[in-house]
Amino acid sequence: MLSTTSNKVSFADLWADLGDLIDVDRGETIYHPGTPSNSVYIVESGRVKLAYLDESGKKLTLTIVDAGEIFGEMCLVGEKHRRHLATAIEETVLRCVEKKVFMKLIGEDPATLQQLVQHFAARMREFEETLEDLAFRDIQARLSRQLLKLSDEYGVETKEGILIGLSVTHKELADMIGSARENTTLALNRFAREGILDKSRYRIVIKNEAGLRKKCHAT
Amino acid sequence: MLSTTSNKVSFADLWADLGDLIDVDRGETIYHPGTPSNSVYIVESGRVKLAYLDESGKKLTLTIVDAGEIFGEMCLVGEKHRRHLATAIEETVLRCVEKKVFMKLIGEDPATLQQLVQHFAARMREFEETLEDLAFRDIQARLSRQLLKLSDEYGVETKEGILIGLSVTHKELADMIGSARENTTLALNRFAREGILDKSRYRIVIKNEAGLRKKCHAT
């Protein structure tokens, strides 16, 4: 019944007739810390990045939300104001479902409630893995784990190797691993020198996956 | 319906007649990474610490589970083997409920399923806060935030100040904030020199809460 350990729980089959559709441009903010928290969003198409900002403006990417997944769900468990920055990283279409409508839905349909359990469990597990990375791993290990994760989720086989089919800047990669941009670029350059990957500003191709896997365990 | 943002979701009123009671001594291991994952535990009395161990044996405390709360719930969402170390930090009585019994319960009782959603959401939020600490805050800030958290949950007013009513070693505090024992002791010594707290091996009294709060924002 509650049967998946995947980090991606899809709500795509639900409430096709509920809520309003919203078009969001790449780079556009959906909400920021302090915005009143009263709707759940489902990603119909595109991708959304959730990030935490500290007082000084430093950023930590918490997760990337793909098509079919939900975000903004903390309003269902009492959150009054958003704690994160939600930004579209591609042209995105969202379905925005009011909190009270969503609450009615899960009250009437245990299957949706079960999906919500899976969603929270998967997100919790994802945060936990990031925690372990930050506590125990150096930048090279964190970067290689992040690149393998992106390759699992967005990898495309090409002649040169596995192209990461999500365009990310070095700064965005740095935010994903809780590191400074400069150190992330240094580690990427090192991986490139060692023939593990090819990179340009937005494009990364993994040429030696086994080599990258070895870097995960170096500390 | 799903109405709490507290980090503590109580399952105390549930299944008083389900499962088996187990007595666990202080310091005893309940499960470790690799143990088959097929039961949910409720803490009837006492306290349990969940920690993550890395390959080299370094430890990060993820949470402390109090009376009324559950742990080991990842078996409900597909976990086959435990990923954590669960240790009693006091004399503890647990109720151990088999996965299939728990699954039957949530299938029949939406209220339990709703509690499970709250539980996962609260745990997720807790992990997220630890993530922010590790990514953005130095040891003094992390330590002061952790001490305030312990004081909120376990604080006892005394003549000298707020006694943290949970006996923790410097090593245990270090594991809670993802730091080395030596650096944690240095920070505690500094707080003691500044008159913010009094400490002995297992006992911490907060003498100047406002001073400790200021340390949370120093980086």
C-alpha cells in the first residue's frame, strides 16, 4: 500500500479538474520566504527549485521538483508563511490547489492521503541524505554524489558520455551541495583534468562514471 | 485536521493493545544499520536516539525520540534494512508493532494515517533545520541553537538558571551538531567563560539565555 522508496512521488493522476493552471517563466519566483502559505502546487510541466536563504543571502538548494510532483505542501500541516524560495528553472505550468480544497480531497480519499505520506517520507529521506553529505563529506565527494544523482534523474546517453539533461551553472551546483561557487568550479576543473567529465558553462558530460563513483568515497 | 507544526507528534493514544512491550536498558542498541526493517516502535517511556554512522564510524545524531513518538517507520514506505543506529539513552519501554499490523491499522483508520503524515512532515522539518545549520552556521551558532532546543524540550527552571534535564556528554552534543568533540568542548568552555552557562561532564545550566540567543546569529 505504501510501497515506494523512490524520491519522486507523482500526484499527476490527481485532481486534473481542481484548482487553476498558472504559467511561469524560467527564472520566475513562485513564492519567497514570508509569502502566506495557503496553496499546494502540482507541477504539470517544467521544473521548480526549492531553496533556503539564510539572513546574509546565502542559498542552499533543497530539492528540484519535477512534473507530477507537489510542493508548498507544508501549508497542510500548519505552516502560515513560506520558508523557502520557489523558482521555476524551466518554462513551467503549475496547478495551484487551495489548501481547503486539498484538505477536503484527502479527507474523502485515503489514497491521496497515502500518497502524501509517501511524499513526505521521500522528501525526508532526501533531506537526510543531504544532511549526511554536509556532515561527513568533502566538496569533491559531495559534488560527485550530486552529479551522479543528476545523471540518474536527468542523464541522456550520448557518444561522448552521459549528458546531464538539466542546464545548471556552477553557482547552482554549489547551492545544491552547500559549497562556495569558487570551490565547486575548482572541483569541476579537477574532475575535467582527470578525464572524468567535460564541461562548459551550462553543460556537463560524464565521461568516466566509474571514476566519478570512486570520488564519492574519498574524504 | 492536519493541524500541528510541532516537531513532536504523539501516537500515545493508539494501539495500547497492539504489539509487544520491550524493556531496553540505557545505552542498549535497538537496531543498527543493516538490521531487517519490519516493525514500527512507539516509545512508551524513556528516550531513544537515532543516529547516522558513516563508513569511518563518525556519527551524526538525527533526532531524539520521546515518549509517545514513533520511530522505525521507514519500513512502512519500503525500507528493507535499517539505515540508522537506534539506542536507548535512558531506561526505556518500547511497544513494537509489526509492519503488517501497522499497515492494517492505517488502512482501517484514516486518523492514524493523518498522524503519520504529521509525523513525517515534522521529522522532515527537523532535518531541514539541521541542514540549514550545517550549511550556514559555525560551531558556536550551531551549539547555541542546539542548547536552546534542548532547553525548550527538556529545560527545568532552577535557582542558577535553566537546567537541561537530559544528561548529555560533550561527545553527544558534538554528534548532535555535526562537529568534532574537541571543538564542541572549546565552544562550551568559551560560553562558560562568558558567563552564558555552567557545565560539568553531564550537566548544563543556561545562566544567560539572551546571551545564548545572540550567539545563534553570529557566524
